[in-house]
Amino acid sequence: MTTFFDFSPAALAKLAQTDVARALEEDLGSADLTAGLVDPTRRAKATIIAREAAVICGQAWVQAAFQQVDPAAEIIWHVSEGHRCQADQVILEVHGLAHALLTAERTALNFLQLLSAVATKTSDYVQAIREVPSAHASIVDTRKTLPGLRLAQKYAVRTGGGVNHRLGLYDAVLIKENHIAAAGGVAAVLRRAAQVAPAARFVEIEVETLAQLQEALDAGATMVLLDNMGLAQLHEAVHLNAGRAQLEVSGGVNLSTLRAIAATGVDRISIGTLTKDIKAIDFSMRFAPTPV
């Protein structure tokens, strides 16, 4: 199992191939009955159009969707990955067998609309922090992802300018309230983490009070999650920390609260809604009026 984030072109292509194969199997079954009405030798050109402004993300998945059905399909992108498009802008054109383009259409659009939505939302949050002169916080994702599509969504967060948190339960340690209680306290659980998970990418401990923060810092914590603290507490936490650990904020974060939170001087702001509460970007595919 992957224990790091590898979003190189080769790794993305492999991930997209796997995701798309599963999606096509779900959609296609034994045959596309409707596309079977089309002459199997007819070729066509289609365009995909954005119906709203967005950050484009998911090109590897779109490529895989069309080319798994028609390996000779040619795709020409008019908007690069990670770049913004405008409403009614042509994003790409695709040339290939007409029945294959029809079969792949929904799968390609499903990935494009989801991943572009995640990238767009992340970009909006990143841009909002840039508007705060004193802020330096990163926008961080969570494990609140669609089952089976976590890597794809975390890639989309990166495309939008965000930072990935842990991939799963196996690559890093996030100690929460119940872990602290079960292990016998803050200092005890941090000692245990050093013994049990020395190769973890990071060890982070969640605290809910300034007293817990002090206890965690005294025990050598290097990353602390400040859970559901108000602005006054966050300012105090940053002062108390004095740069000893990375401070992350979670809970109650949205675009209306983000700037004030970032202005406290915290290092990271994790937001589950980047991947959990997503409104798909509206794209549509249209065939050229005549065969090409």
C-alpha cells in the first residue's frame, strides 16, 4: 500500500487508469446499449465546455476514460491542469469513434466535475489566506473523502494549492481525545507514539484547552491540532507555543471565518469540506454537427 503521496505524471496515469477502469465497469456492464445504436465505424469530434468558472483538474482521468474505450482517441486540451477557466469556455476537444466517445462521456465528466470542484474550492481558500498580510497558514485536507477516491481527491487539493494531511491510518499519527484517555494521558501517549510508530511521517496530538497545549509542548510535541478553539484562545495558543511546534486548527472553518483564523498566526488550517461537501462543477460534452 502507498505510504507517501506520489503525484508524478506516471503515478497519476496509473492511478487514473485504475479509477477509470472501475468506473467504466460500473457504468458499462456488459455493453452500452444506447451507444450500440451508432455506426461502430463512424468517427466524431466532441468538445467539453465549462458552464461555470473553475480550476481545471482531472486531466489524467479524462484521458483514461476516453482512451480505455478508444485507444486511438485524440484529446486536445485548451485549458491546462490547475489553470482557471471561464464560464462557457471550451476545455478540450476529443476526436475518436463516435460510439466510444458516447460510452466514455459520463465517466470522463464525473471525474472532471468532482476533481475540478475540489481544486476550485481549495484554491478559493488558499486565495482568501493570501489576502491576509500577516498570515502564513497552509490549507490542509482531511480523510473525509469519497471511498475509493481518496488519492484522486487529495491530488485535486494539491492542484488547488492545498497541502495533504495523512493519507490513511498507517502513514502518520493523529492522537485524539480518546487515544489520550486510553493511553493514560498526553505525555504517556506521546512516549508511546515514539515507540510504536518511529517511521511515521509525523506525530500530531489534538488538544482542546491551553492547559493541554502546555502539557503537549512540555512532552515534546512537534505538531499540535487545536480543536474548536475560539479566536481569543488561538491567539493565546500561538503566543504560548512561541514557535516550538506546528499549530494546526480544525473545526468551524469556512470562508467567513478563515481570514480571522489565519491572522492568529497558526501554521495549518485543516478543512474537511474541501473533499466532503462538494458541489460538482458543471461541464457538458457536445458533438460537432457533422462527422469529422
